[in-house]
Amino acid sequence: MRKYLSSLFIAATFIFLVCTVYAKATADMASEIMIPHDPNKKKAGEECKTSDECQKHHECVKTEEKGICTAPPRPKLPPNAVT
């Protein structure tokens, strides 16, 4: 009986850890999804007056006299990451 309970406990712990790691990996992949470009809006580097003219995830940054659509910075990779 004791061997049965310990085996059941180890199996349940293993399943819990596997599910937790899988859920984190799925969440990380969801953050990497590219937002589709709207053909009616301006791309990064083009002149703009307001952020509404730029792509959904871009913003209009004023530089001197002009506004330029700029993309958000890419997330930094952790140390020792292989790409």
C-alpha cells in the first residue's frame, strides 16, 4: 500500500511539473506572435502626424519638425541565449 501511494505521489508531481513547464512555454510563444500589418497605415520610418496613422503597435515620435512612425524596441534575449 505504501509503495502504491508513493508511486502515485511521484506520478502526480511529475504530471504537475510537466503541465507547468508546457503552460509557460505556450505563454512565451504567444508573446512572440507578430501583429499583422494594416495596409492602410504607415510603416516604421514613414512620416506621420499622430500615432493613429501608424501601425497598431507603432507610435508617432516627434523628431525636430517631423513625426516618424517607430516600432517598439525588441525584447532583450536572456544571457547565453542561442538564436
